[in-house]
Amino acid sequence: MDWQARELAHAIISGNNTGYDLMVGVRRGGEYVADAIERHLPDGFCRHRVNVSLQRPSTRGKGARLAAVLGNMPLWMLNSARRLESRWLSMKAPKDPEKATPRKLVIEDGKLPDLSDNPRILLVDDAIDSGITISNVRRELMARYGKPDLKIAVITVTTATPAVEPDYCKYHNRTLIRFPWSIDYKKMKP
């Protein structure tokens, strides 16, 4: 994933060479992607950094037992399950993110930094599926900071018509990626 983060970092620098007041990583995957992107940005490019939590309801039920079951499934079956989940998310997601059920934003370390009016914010996640999670986080940040210059960066967009489009992404062709932090991640045997 490091090379994808490096490419995203170069695109982010090209899109805004003055930097950002705040980088927000969406836990769990977005914090890893934000860490990787941050390693490829110039020092001080992002003045502040926080991670936030906000998961769609289907993610909350996944746990250790599910991971154990998925760990024993063959790769072809995991890939099929991923494709089905992507289609299901596309079908069930509201086309208008404002109609999605709002969820409470949980901020790591308890609070967002005080920033000047109209701050530049970079919101980072690993993937946009339905787009509802990013939409909810964006809504909370807009409520907190008024009218920020908010940009979104992700590695991949997994559905054809997400509720939110990223400003920076590596793949926007429904590419499904099994990240090392994914619940169905399997290490390949040498």
C-alpha cells in the first residue's frame, strides 16, 4: 500500500502546494492510509492530525468469530463475498447522503483542534464503499468548522455510484482491495 499512498501524496501536493491545517484519518483503515500518506508529505504540510471513528452498522457486527470463519475460507470464496458485499452496499445506500442515519463522530484524544475560519482539511480513508461514512464525517467537520476547504483522499472507490466522490484516489473503477487490516485478509503462502 505504500506506493499507492506515495502516489496519493504526490497528487495531494500537486492539488494544494500550501498544505492543510488538519488531516483527519477515518479509523480503522483511514488512519493507516493517513500515516502512509503523511510519510510522503513535506514536514509541516499538515499542521494537525487526528483520527476519528464512524462505522456503518454492518461493520459493527464483525468480530473475532467472523474473522476465524473468513480465515478458513478459500480465496475465491472471499473474493466472491467481497463482490456481493459491494453490490449490496450499492443497492442499499441512500443516493442522498443527507438521508443517511447520522452517527456520532468519536474523536481520538477527545477533541478537534481549534482552527481559523475556513480551514483546509484533508479527510483520509482506505476506501469509499457506499460513501455514507465519509459523508457523515464530512458533515460533522463542516458543522464544527463552518465552510472548510475539505478534500477527500482514498485508495479505492468500490461502488459505481457512491454518495460522495473523492478528490484524490488511486482506483475509481470498483477495485476491491484486501488491506492487511481487512477482516478477511489472508497472508499469501510463499
